[in-house]
Amino acid sequence: MAIKRKQGFANAENLKTRDVKARRIDEEDLADRLSDLPDHVILHIMSSLPIKEAVRTCLLSTRWKDLFTSISNIELDGVLRNKALRNRFMKFSDGFLSLRKDISVDRFRLCCGPGIDDRKINEWILYAVRHGVRELDLIFRSRSFETRHFTELEFAVFTCKTLLTLRLFNLPSLVLTIPTHCCLPKLKVLHLTFLKFSDDESIRRLLSSCYSLEELLVESCELSNLNKLSICHPTLKRLTINDGHIDHSYELEINTPNLVCFDFGYFYCEETRLSLINLNSLSEARICIGFIAKMFSNYCNDTASAFDLMRALSCVQSFHLTGICLQIQAMLQSPSLIPEFPNLTSLKMGACYAGWENMLARCPCLETLAFELEDFDPVDWHTPNKDPSCLQHHIKAIKIFALKRKHVEFQLIGYLLKKAGVLECLTVEIESVTKREQRMMSKNICALPKASKKCHILII
């Protein structure tokens, strides 16, 4: 019996040994297979790793010893609370860039917080510029980076001949001054977030120097130094201006004949002058309409600017309309002033605004309709006096987001199902429900009368 037990233990040990050897062989085989890959493939894999992990690959084998020095995508993250960690980060970054081969930089992303030496920041960014960087992301989360340290950097960045993409984010202590000889001939994408512009001429000079610009984002920027924000560009295709407010004495001019997508979400006063011209190529727009009175005390009642905005966008094919309910409803309840949208096939509304049927009446070719019911109240709903023609004859898909299981919401859905004669799909997204509640609501909605026999209902 003892002999059999010993033989059993011996067999178990042999199995364990074989398993360990098999794992070693598999790991060695995997390492060999990775090493057999061409350098450019390995470098592509390494570029997706954090920079420190990529450097550590030099320990794998002699084949990998110097590969990290050829990485073309560099990402340095210096948002660190501990002083010792910040010192180690600066030492590591200096060391890595000094060891790196003298080859071009495809993408350089630098994120710095408090405690990082300004001179080091300058050196690292200038390194990227001198090595022909094509995509540059600068994220500064510190108020200690002073304007005087940025002068040389501004000139280098804004005269970089190789840049295709430039993103500047959160420079709270800086008034961004564009050098006189600004020249970014290849730049196609420009993102400006949490910046403050020095004057009208500065932003005009920047845009006019980007001969190939296709995408511009101006987000949460401080515009108090400007009298006029003029965005006039012949090649611009995508424009986003949002998350901020415009003073009452301000003028916004947009002249972009090749613009395809427009996202506008600034709050502005009734005195603000909006000039939107040459938007005939526009196919997609998202507009957050919001008015502010002086000192933000209460909302303005004048909707003239909103009508001007709507008229300028009347050629779009896809439209997302959202904002302050009172202002949009004031506009929609004046049907004679709503322009016709002859090309519009997709419409999304930020709520079920009173007067929504007047908007639909001006969209003869509408095929997709969506409502977000976050701000939907019982007072928002009434049965339209006249059924929109597009609802009866054209709309094929309806989407309802953020359903809260209110009776008035079922009235809306019931009306849409009853009147949509060619509807093919109704999608309803329900907020915070159990599976049992979802099944019950699905059953109730499916039981509603439908004008279209082809309609499928999807509850999510």
C-alpha cells in the first residue's frame, strides 16, 4: 500500500514537472515568435504601451535592447502629487529623450501638473518640434507655467511646418499670443480648450496661417478679450464652439463655404451679433440654444438670434436641437418664423418641446425622429391640432431616450404610433427599471394601436 502511495506521489510530481516544462517551452516559443516579428511591427505594438513599460522591454532580450529608442509615439504624463515622483519623472523624461534615436516624432503628448520645471517643459516640446512632430497634444494643469516661459515655445509651435494635429488644453495662467510670423501650412486639426485669447487679431492670424485646416474646436475658452470672433476659412469641414458664454457686445462671424459639421453650444445675449454665411455645404448640426441676460439674472425673451441661427442651418440633413426649454419653445411656437428644412432627414430634440409639431411641419423629407425626455414635463405635451405630413408619410424610425414611465410619455408614444403611417422601427430607452418592469412596459407599448403594420418595437 505504501509502495502504491509513493508511486502515486511520483506520478504527480512527474506531471507537475512536465507542466512546468511545457509552460516554459510555450513562454520561450512565444518570446521567440515575438522576436521574429519585423521591427516596425514590434514598434507599433510598443507604441500602444505606457512609455515606461515600453522602455522596460529592453530587459527581454538582446534583440529588444535598443528598440525602445525608435518609438515614434511619445506620451509623458507628469501630473504627480509627490515631489519625489515628479523629480523621477523629469529625470526619466530627460533620459529617455537623450537615448532616443535621431528620428522623427509622429505623436507627442505631454501632460504636466504643478511642480514640473518650466524649462524642462520647454525643452521637451522643442525636442518634438525639432524632430518633425506631426501630432502634438499639450495639456497643462498648473497655474505656475508663466507666460514668459511660453514665448519661445509659442514661436516654435506656431511655426512648425510638419504639424498635422495640434491640441492645446487648460492653460489657465496664459493669455495665448500668436506670433506675427505664424505659419502652420500642413495643420488639419486644431483643438483649443480652456484658453484665453489676447485679441481679435491673434485668433484671426492663427486661423489664416492654417492653410489646410479641416477641423476646429473652441471649447470652454475665455473670450472676454475679444470684440469679434471671426472664423472665416475656405477648407474648414468640422467646427465646434461650445461650453462657454459670449458677452452682449460681442460679434461672432462664421464664413465657411466647405463646412460639413457644426456644433454650437455657447450661451449668448440678445444683443450678441451672429453672422453665419456661406454654410451651403453643411449637412450635420448640433445646436444648444441658450440666451443669457446681463449678470445671468434671468433669460432673455428675444428669439430673433435663434431664428437667424436656424435660417443659416436650413440646408442640413441631420439636426440635433437642444438647450433651454423656454427659449426653444418660444421659437417653435412661432411657426411662421421657422424656416423650411428641405434636406433634413434626421431630427433629434433635447426634449418634447411645446410646438415640436411646427418644426416637423417644416421638414417635408424627415425619416428619423428622436426625443430625449430628460426634461419632459406634463405641461410640455398636447395633442397637435394638425398632424405633420412627414409623420404620416415619411418617418420610418422613431427613438425615445430616457423614458421615465410617466403617463404623459405614453401619450406621446401612443400619438406617434397612431399617426406614423410608414414607421418601421420604434426604439424606446427606459431609465432605471428592473427586467420585470421592462417586460411590463414593453407589453403595454406593444399593445398600443399602430398605423403601420411594418412597425417593430424595441425596448432597451
